[in-house]
Amino acid sequence: MPSRRNVIGIIVGVTGLLVVAGAGGMVWSRLGNAIEPLQRGLAPIPKEADGVTSLREQVIRLNAENVVLRTRLSEYLAIKGEGGIPPEQAVVVRARVIARTHRAGRRYCEVDAGAVDGVVKGMPVCSGWSLVGVVAGVQDGRCLVQEVTDSESRIPAAIVDDQQKLAEGVLVGSGRAGQVSLDFVEHREGLTISEGMRVVSAGADGRLPAGLVLGTITSAKLAPGADHWQISLTPLRDTGNVESLLLMRFSPPSH
């Protein structure tokens, strides 16, 4: 028979275990209640994750757009002075090249700006401040550009140096990329024309402003007894390697 003292000890021990077990349950319950919000916060939530991904995509896209805009801004800043005409004198429409045709000496491109954008026939088309063509036909949302290298293109032009206009002629397209000639340049006493000289639009016929860059002279010859020079030049720019062009409407400077 167990003694009375042993029985009391067993009862006390069992009671203690029950108390400890109850307290432990309370502790674990409280810890669980405290940890549960943290677990919920760490657990992946599909909708919120999609939202974060979308925001990251938008940030990346905006950064990319900023890069493009900075590039275009540098282009606009770079063109000032290239032809000697300040940009504030021109209303500029930038249009994307959507088609090109180079068949049998005819060189045209089509851009996605038209009558609704204020484009009119005869408007100069530029890359930077270099003249690369003239608007030859207009529809509502697009227009056709005759390039300066087209075999039927004729542009009044002038040879210039850092000080003055040296001579005038007509820029004639060859129908081939990167090749044009300057015809009807009359020789006069003291006139010297050499490789590397610059050619710009003369503005003689009122269609185009003077000073748009056309190219640099690659060869200039005057045959003995001849009264006109034979001049070849290379355009500074062309439409073959650009994605967009500038269509310009010039306003006379205010006085």
C-alpha cells in the first residue's frame, strides 16, 4: 500500500504537469497569434505580386522612353547651326518612314504624316538640318517624299565657305544612293572650287529656304576652254539609314 505521503506527491506532480501544460498552451497560442500576421505578410499574394511586377514594367518602360527622348533632344540640339537656320524659325513635324522605293533611278520614301498634320506639297524634308527630299504628294495621314538623289530631282544650290557664297547651280539627282551632281555652275575669273567644299540650298526659287545642307564636293573639274564646272558631291545624309524625318514649314524671322 502506498503511503499517504507518496499519494500526495503523485497528486501534486500530476497537478503541476497539468498547470504547465495549460500555461504552455497559452504561451504557444499567444506566440502563434503574434507570428500569424508576420506569416501572412511573408506569404506570396498573387494579386499584389502582379501589381509589383506591373509597376516594375512601367518603370522600365518609362526609363526606356527617357533614353529615346534624350536621344531625340540631342538630335534637335545638334541640328542648330548645321545649316545656319535657328530651330525657332521652323514648325517641325517628325514623321516615321514607312516605305521606300528605289526603282529605275526613282527614289522616293513614304512617311506617316499628312494633310491632317499640316503637311503640304513642296515642304522640305530634312534629317537634322540636311535637306534629303521634298514632299511630292500628300494624303490625309501620309505623304510621299521625293529624295534629292531621285533622277528627276532639281534643287537650286550654292557653294559656300565660312565667309560667303561662292557660286550657284542646280543640284541634280543621279538616281543612285549617295550620288548627286551640281550643274550649271558658271566659271568666272578667280573662282576656285575644290574637294571638300560645302553645298547648301540656295533658296533661289522661293520653294525652299536657303542654307539647308546638301552635301560636300567630292570632285570638281573645269575642262580647258569650258565655261561651266563639272561637280560631283555626296549628300551629308540620306533616307536609307534613318527611321524618321523632319518635315518643316519655315516662317520668316521677325524684325
